[in-house]
Amino acid sequence: MVDYATPPHPSRIEKETLDKRIYRNNDVVDAAKNLLGLGLFTNIDNSITGGIIVETEAYAGINDKASHAYRGRCTKQTEVMFRLGGIAYVYLCYGIHALFNIVTGDVGVPHAVLIRAIQPTHGLDIMIRRRKKKQIDATLSNGPGALTAALGITVAYTGVPLDSESLWIIDLGIHISQFETTPRIGIDYAEECVSLPYRFVAGVAK
């Protein structure tokens, strides 16, 4: 577990300006690593929920067969990936689960980082209710579909800046220097790109 035993009270989670270079990084693998330890939060109906990013996957744009933007594919859904980094890209998986990605890189560089898990720190009772659970457990926000359900993130958040009133990422002062590196999950269709070591796991996520 990430060592963050005393998180600040939700009223003190301010949307401080995060160094935009973390989003404008054209090295999406590096960006995915640097996102570990940052705080991801939502504010829906004046209820703040969120926690520490502990699992990410990098998707390297036009050269990555696992990316929605492979070969420069630009559709109504994927055009957001070609915008300047620092906004959300949310899509439905199997028409059911909303998956939350962070667009990174310069304009025209369609890189994205999938956020697969957070260690929850704020609004636990709300997340438990959204996930239809009776109590907190290891699966509350572990997994990309579970994470969005817990935080209330839907496809309506596509294109939303990551310093908005309802969705934001901040630096919590946590430095994660040790993490597990593995191939990504659920991309059997991606041929030789399947084995790329683009998944990064810290703390409680598995």
C-alpha cells in the first residue's frame, strides 16, 4: 500500500496547478510512470471522491496496435486524443464499462494513459454506494471499470480538462520510485504490441 496514512480533509483538496509538462510529455511511457502517486478526484453534487493513482497503462498513439489511434485513426470518438495533453478521454468498453484515460503529448500526438486503479482516500462511503457494496474492499476502485464507477466518471467527461471543477488531478507530494512493470491487460488483438512492458503497478493494485 502507498504510504499515505493521513490524507488531507476533502475541503483542503485544492485544484492547485499541476505542472503541465506531465501531460505534454511526448514519451507516453514516461508519462504513465509519472502519473503514479498523483491524486485523482471528482466532485459530483458537492461530493468529493478520489484517491492515489496506483496503476497505469501507456498507449502510444499511431504506432501502437493496442491504441484507438493506431495508424492515425481519427473518428468522432478518438479525435479528442489528438488534442493537447491534459484532458480526459473516456470510452465504453463492451458498451458497459467507462474507461478513463489521460490524453498526453502535443497537439496531433494521440498518446493516452489508461488509469486502471486508485487507492481510495476520500469519499469512501460514496464510492461504496456507487459500487453497490456493503463495505470497502480491495476491489472498490481496483480495475478501470471499477475506478470510474466509484468516482462517477462517465463518457460525458471526454474532453474535460484535468483541472476542472468536477474532475482534477493534483500533486499530493507522494513520490513512487518502486513499481512493477508488466505487459498490458486485455489486448490480445494487438499482435506484437501485446508484450510491450507498458503497464505500471504500485501499492495495492494487482
